[in-house]
Amino acid sequence: MTNAEIVKNFNKLFPDARCELDYKTPYELLVAVILSAQCTDKRVNIVTKELFKKYNTPQAMLSLSQSQLEEKIHSCGFFRNKAKNILQASSDIINRFNGQVPSNFDDLCSLSGVGRKTANVMVSEAFNGDAFAVDTHVLRVSNRLGIANSNDPNKVEFILKDFFAQKDWSRLHYQMVLFGRYKCKAIKPGCEGCPFQSICKYYNREK
């Protein structure tokens, strides 16, 4: 199956793929993505619905102490580290970027708690750029489909960028996330009727 055929199938499966995190501003998205590490988007949306009522800017967020923020985001898991990163990133945004979330990839990566995955999500979703974020779903799907053969998200990011046309990167990221989240699950994936059976390592191993 060619890369163009793979793109065509993903477009059929998820023609309207989009980020499932709820946000109104780049800052809200940044906080939500930091919270989403090893946590479901559904849980993050529940937490941020309340959090963003009062604390939806870097300045407002910094009015919270570490322990106060930890309490508000506790159910997202890894709350101590996430709270520390959110507060430090908020401080950096104010002191280094005039209160605005930077749109440049390297500047984003310089923020506390922001790695390549989070920076790529910000570039594509908040700033309409071309980026390919690799989370656990994209990593699993790209390996099962034989596009990549690595458990290193950073390596897989560059493999995917080489394999697919740049104009498709951001859309494919969300399509692969949704495919991995709802169909090509880690355990007991829904292989029946899947258009990728011919190239899927998991499906052909299980036969």
C-alpha cells in the first residue's frame, strides 16, 4: 500500500479529525496538552472546564500556589510535576515572551514541560503550521502499519515526515490519534473491516 493510499484511507475513516481537547486560546491549549500526558482527553476536559473559569491566562495561573494547582489537577495524574511545569511555563511566557505563547517550535520547546510532541501539537493546532506530533497512539499505529520500526517518538516523527507530504502532516496526526484511540487499540484492536489489514503487522501476526 502506497503512502497516497494510506492517506486516502485515513481521509475516509476520519474526514473531520480534530483535536479533542477543549480550549479557546493558545495558552489554554498548552496547559491542556501538558495535562494530557498519560491522561485521557476526556479527563483533561473535565478538569480544565473548571480550571479555566478563573485561571486561563499565565498571570491568573501564577496566582495559584503549587499545592493549590496540584489540588485542582490531581485527577489528571502526575499532578506534582505537571503543576510545577505549568507554573514555570506560565512564568517563562510572561518574562520571556511578553505574556504570549510563542509560535516558534524551538521557543515552545524551551518552555518547562514542553517536549517535541507538545510543541508539534501547538504548532499545528494553535498556529496552523505543518507538524507531526507523535503520541502513544501515533507511535503504535505507525509501527503496526510498517511505516516505522522504532519505539522512539522522536525518530518516528522524522520517519513520518519523510514518508508523508508536508501538507498532510497535521491532519494525519489527528487521524492516527483517533484511529489508535478508537479502533487500533493497544489491547484487542478492532481489526474487522480495517482497510489496513494487508500491511498491518499486528493483524498478520495474529492470523
